[in-house]
Amino acid sequence: MDPEGRSMSGAAWTGVAVAGVTAAYAVFSRRLSSTPLSSAIVFVGSGILIGPAVLDIIDQERDAAPIITLLEAALTLVLFTDAMAVQRRDLVAGGFLPGRLLGIGLPLSIGAGWLLAWPLLPGLTVWELALVGAILAPTDAALGKTAISDPRVPAVVRHGLNVESGLNDGMVLPFFVVFLAAIPGTRYAEQGTGGVFWRALLLSTALGLVVGGLGGGLLQWSRARGWVTREWRQVHVLAVAVAAYELGVVTHGSGFIAAWVAGFAFGFALRRHRTGRAEESPDRTAEFAEDLGGLLASISLLVFGAVLLGPALGHLSWRIVLYALLSLTVVRVVPVALSLVGSGLRTPTVAYIGWFGPRGLASVVLALLVVEESAHVPGVELLGRVVAVTVGLSVLLHGLSAVTFAERYGHWYARAAAATPGLREEAPVPESPGRRRLGPLDRPER
């Protein structure tokens, strides 16, 4: 068979494998939803099985183009819909928690990840070490869904983890772009410091504001006249997200930053411009985009298991494993504890929040993009392995511990609230808090 025929056959088998895993999980999804075996564990484990480490159905070199497209689409939709759902009151009402986690905890996490990588990952440059810290800083609530969905956990904690997870992946993007631009041989490095600042940070932000604001305003204008159906409102959200991302790319900026900012502007426009008709919340307007983004995110975890984690398991070292464990514990818990000093939250609450900072989609996508676009840069291979092992451990440990820890913490909170009325954990939260999409495979059945 000619190379083109082999390539087409490989792509077809890849599609069959992905569809098979997705269909199999769907069949048992309700049964598995009450167990520690999360969808993330299933998809990552299946990815290792069908990747080059075992069955070799998915291969990064052979399937590079569709893999990158899938990952970019998943992160774009997640960034856009997460930002679209966030309101100012999410950071004000009961907002002492997300405000502290994002304003203090996130920068400290990036710095801690950078500093701890220094002695444990020799061979990486100072900016590659910083890139490791930035890539592994954002959290993904979908990997420990019970931690923010169990009603026994106080609302202020669930809300804080929800908002933090929905915003920190976008907030880490400027750090990622700047650190990547400081590494010679990368795409952003070719633009120079001035080019990165103007194109990736300022221009992409401006494009996101314009595209998102105009897209949301136009949708409300059409709704006020009864010109758009509910189905096409859902499609319109996808179109605006894609347009913002692509404009960021064609202007040699950051498509992800443009999409994230566009989500804020789109949601703000929907809430500001009233139509005089029965209003539909931004969450409902974006429901299709969220479901699609969640599905693509789950498939992205399968691809991650195949092309990053599986090969990385064959090159483990004590340094990589130790850094991964420290990243999930010290690098997360210490910044969280420092950010919550003086908040009035009890020690079990601080420990619970500190533990449930799982690493997921954003870390996977950013790492794979660096590995794919900068394969010739020294140190990138080690960087990819470190991120792969850290995310892999997070998927396993956070997934297995979510049910048990939520139950135990919920019982502690019930006893503490009964014994000491007026706990800080009882602080009020917004009626409709911004939320981190759990994805159609993780959403509680309605």
C-alpha cells in the first residue's frame, strides 16, 4: 500500500478507536458516575492503550494535524464558554475565595512551580523552567467533579473552586506567551518582545473585545426582533468563538487570549442588552458550545494518554515523578494556604481547597502545542514528559479521591457548623455563580 493509503487507513482506525471508547463510556456512564472511576481516568487510560506504547493506533507524528486541531478547538470552546458565564458578582459576592485564589494563589503557584523545577529538572533553561510552572498552574474542575458538585460541601467552597477553575486557564495565557517568547527558536520568539506584547497581548485582547461585544450585541438585536431561532442562537456562539480565535491567529497573536476575552465581552453584551422578550441566561445560550467543548475535552484526554503520557511512561525518572508529586501538593497547597491567610476559613477547608487543584485540559493543550511547534528546541521533550506525568497523576489521584474526600469534608463541615454557627464557610454566594463546565460526560443527570 502506498504511503497515502497507509495514512488514510491509520486515520480511519484512529476514528474508530476514538468513537469506540466514547460509545463504550456512554453506555456505562450512569453506572460509573457514582464510582471513583471518572471519565478522565477512562479516557486517559484508553488513550495509553491505543497509543504507540501499546496498540499504536494513534501516533503523534502521523496524526499531528488533526490532533492539534482537536486540542485547539477544545480549549477555545472551554475558554470562551467559561469566560462567558462569569459575572462581576462571582468575584464580589462570596468572592473573597476566588479573588484570593486567582489574585494571590495563581501567581504564587507559577512562581513555586518555576523554583521547584530548578533543582529537579536540570538541563532546562530558566525560561523553560518558568514555562513548566505556567503550564501546570491552571486547574480543571472536571477532573475532580465531585469536589465541586457534592451538596455536602459548603457552597462558598464549591463556588470558589468553580470560578477559580473557570478563570485561571485564561489568566495563565499571558504568562505562557511571555515565557515562550523568551525561549529561542519558538514561534513567539521570532516576533521579538515588542511583537509579542503588541500582537499576542494587546491586539488579541482588543480583537476579542470587539468580536465578542459585537457578536453578543448582534445576537440580542436579532432576538429582540424575533429573527433568530434557539438552535441558531446556539450556533452563533460557536461562530463567535471560532472567529475570535482565528483572528488572533491570522494577526500572529494569541487565538486563545482572543477567544477568552471574547467570551467575557459576549456574556457582558448578552446581559447588558435586554430584548424585551423572555430572557435566556448566557449559560443556556452557550449550552451546545459547552457540550461540544466538554466532549472535545474528553477526547483530548484520550489523545493526551496516547501521544504524551504513554510514551512518557517509558522514560520515567525519579526527578520527573518527584516534581509531579510536588506540583500536585506543595506547589498547589502552599500558595493556596498563603492566599487564604486571614480569610477566616478553617484548616480542613484550606486543605480541601489546596488538594483539589487538578491539572487537566489547559495543561495538556499548552504542553502539546509547545512540543509540536518547538520540537527542535532543547529541553522541550523533558518538558512534555514532566507535564504528562503530572497531569496523569492528577487524573488518577484527584479522580479516585474526589468522592471520599468530599464525603469526609462534608461530614466535618456539618459537625463544625452545628457546633459553631457563623462559620466563614457559611458565607453567601451568588445565586447563579459562574461555573466551570464539567462536560456532557460528567454532568449530573437531570
